[in-house]
Amino acid sequence: MSKEATLEKIENAIKRLTPYEQLRLMEKLTQHLQESNIVVKKVLNWNKLYGLGKSLWSEDAQEYVNRLREERS
């Protein structure tokens, strides 16, 4: 049986669980992932973001909002 078919069977089984049982399953999966060190916290390097939006603020804020609204319609 392929991995996709197996995952589909698991998803269908999960849908048949009550919300409480689904929550318990999520807790167990989360604990399992934490114990296996698969969950890795990403650290954001704020220095890489420095100055990214400076071109946005070279125009008047109201003009900027008006332009965005026009582009969406």
C-alpha cells in the first residue's frame, strides 16, 4: 500500500473520531514529535529584515492605501 493511501486511510479514521478524541490524538502526536526532536524552532534573524519596507514609506500613507484599494478593485 502506498504512503498516500495509508495517509488517506488515517485521515478518514481521524474524521470518525469525536472532537475530544481528535484533540487527544493531536496532543499525543505533538508529544511524540517533541520527543523525537523533529520539531525545530526557527530563529528569525531580525537584522535581515532591516530596511525592507523603507520604499513603502516614501509616499504618503493615505496615497499608499488608496493605491492598494484601486489595485484590488
